[in-house]
Amino acid sequence: MAQSEERGGVLLLWRSPVLRGFSKRFLEWVDNQSMLKQKSKDYYANGWRLLADTVVAGMRLDAISQDDTGVLSFPGGPSNHNNALRKLRRMLGKAEEWRVLRAAPKIKLQQERERERIIDEHVEAKLLPFCKQPLRDVLMIMRDAGMRNQKEVFTMRWEHLDWSNSRYFVYDSKTPKGRRHVPISPRVLQSLLARYSDQKEGWVFPSERAKCGHLTTVARQFQDARKDAGLPDDLVLDCARHGFGTEMYRATENLFAVMKAMGHAEVATTMKYQHQDIDEIAHVASQRVQ
């Protein structure tokens, strides 16, 4: 009580709740935020999914320290790791705001690197023999059309496919610029025809198990294919989209066309998808003999 009077704070008359119990109140608050976009709500939900299996989920809020958060590990790369830590940081910050916690600890995030690998024709040739469906079709669509997997490929619908012009209209995406037409290559067209049964509308990749009605992940299939092909662990499915950006710019030399095809609003974003080989520069340099 003396410390509370000195600090001018509010005396906590109850024991600090366990993080798992507090998460219910926090997620209810998230769901009731009308100004919060669904993407952000999904981000928080995924963050708690990662946190729920860690030791801190069973700890009381006032017992969680920076040291505890520093030793946490999560599946996937730094982006996945930071998703969980951002969720934890937001929860603890809200607990402090609600006077459930006196002071939230500082939580350091991991440094996120840009993608260093791409799935080009050579990597794809190693992967495809081990790819089962629907991974095989998803991989080819990402390589040939540059579409995002979760938000665009998994949610493809037959009514947005222009068979006569070999185009697909991405009706919903990560950003407003993501609404765009993308090309459908002959091999992708052949794969789509194999799935097609004269449907006028509906999911291209339906799923009876998913509540949303369509495919939601091919992560396990990709991990198995990557392992069987003997490829490195830092090769992820999104590297196919990086391969699209790199190869399309190399072939067309039209950065703005590639930017539009990928659904980017800024050139700087498209540049992150460029992984040009130094061999091209070396070839030009080798011509300078004097």
C-alpha cells in the first residue's frame, strides 16, 4: 500500500490472472472492435494460436519477464515468431491499460530478413515430382501468375475466370491494388480444366473440412515435398511469387508491368521481389577488354 501511494498507482487487490485465461477477455475485446479490420483480427488470432502451446500461456501476467519471452521459439521463420510476440506485447499492454498488470515488460522482436531464395524453373523441376494435389496446382499458379497463396490462390472462384482470354480476375486481395487481372498460362489452364465440371460459380479449391468452404493451407504438403526433394528449410512457398517477379522483370524489363501484375502499390515493394543473377552483370563486364 505504501508503494502504491508513492507511485500514485492503483492498488491491485487480486492476483494477476494467467495469460491463457486473460486471452479470452482480450480476444472478445478484439472481436468487438468495429474499427479493426478482419485482417488484423485474424493476425491476433493466429498469434494466440502460436502462444497457446508455450510455457508463458500458463504463467501469471505479473510473472512474465523479458527473459521468458526471449527464449520462446515458434515454428516457421522470424515473421511467424514476431507475430506471436506482437500478440503477447499487445495483450500485456492492454492488461496494463485495464489495470490488471502494473507494468508490462519490454519484448524484443526478431530481425526479419527479406527472402533470399526463389522458386524458379530449376527449383520447380526438383519440387514437382514430389508435389501432391492441390499443392502441385497451387505452386504452378503462383509461379505463372504471381498470385499470393492464402488470400488469392486458395480463394479462387470459377466466376472470375475468363477462359477465352486466359485471364483471372483477383477479386479480393491483401491491398486495394491487389484487385487485378493476372495471366493464366497454358499449363495452368490445363490444370484448371482438369478441375472444372461446367461450374458457373464456386471455389476452385473447395474443402469440406474448412468452415470457409475452400482450401486454407498446403503447408504440410510443401514441407514434405521440400524434404523429399532435398531442398533447404528456408525455401518457402512464397518463394514461388518471388520467382515470378524476378523472371517476369528479367524477360520484359518492364518494372511497372510487373508491379501491376503482382498487385503492388509501390515500386519499392516490387523491388523486394527482384533476385537478379550476377552472371548477367558479369557477362557485360567481360566484354570490356580495353
